[in-house]
Amino acid sequence: MKISSLLLSLFILLSCNSDSDENGIDCSSITIVPPSILLKITNVTGDNLIENETFISNDITIEFNNDLYNNVVNQKVENLKNLINIPLYGFEIEREYKINLSETETDILNLNVSFQEGACGIKIATPNSATYNGNTVTIEDYNGNYLITVVK
């Protein structure tokens, strides 16, 4: 009887891991990176206006929730090069991002998101709709992120 109780206690102890989710994922050992909105700014002929230096990548900033974000243009990853990276942090459903393209030009991206529960109970934002300077824009899936192409 003592052995049965000991084995039962040991089984319960080993099977209960508070750092795991219901799928057995060890939540203490992973980092969940939220998806991003990738913003491509083009002209009517499809030329990337950051790549052709109409807008200088180092001058572009984003304002969100009274915070200013610098270095928002991807320059190192080839398939993300010259795209503005807007991480989907936070819990707001309706969001307004000020995209400062230069000292004299600021655009507005309004985004509506919903949340889905991911691994370890982390809520992941999924964009539903967007407007850029008041115009409805299309949101495309892009390698685990979301791409919005704006024509200026």
C-alpha cells in the first residue's frame, strides 16, 4: 500500500507542471513574438519610395500611444528590406499609428484588430481592417506577418 501511494504521489507530482499549457508546451522556455504590420510605401508605378530614397529610412518614425519608435524600417532581412515594421503589441482593439515619413510629412494608419489565444494563453492580435490617411487598404498575409501596400 505504501508503494502504491508513493507511486501515485510521484505520478501526480511529475505530471503537474504549472509552466506548461494544455498542449504540454513548456511556457517558461519559449518567447512569443507578436506578428507585425509591414508597410510598403510605393508610387503609382510600384516603386518602393524608401528604396528609391524619396523617404529616408533613418528619418522614418512611428508614434503610438504617446511613444515614439525609431529604426522602424527593415534593412537587414532581404524579403523585408525597405518595409516599415509596426509590431502588433498592446491590447487596444482600435489603434492609430502616426507614420512620420519625414519632418514635414506624417500619415495616419488606423487599424482594427481582434485577439486570438495562442500557445501558453498569450493573446495574439490579428488585424481585421485598416485605413491609411482615411482610405481603406488591403491587409495581406505575408510570411506570418501582415503586409499593407500604400500608393502615394
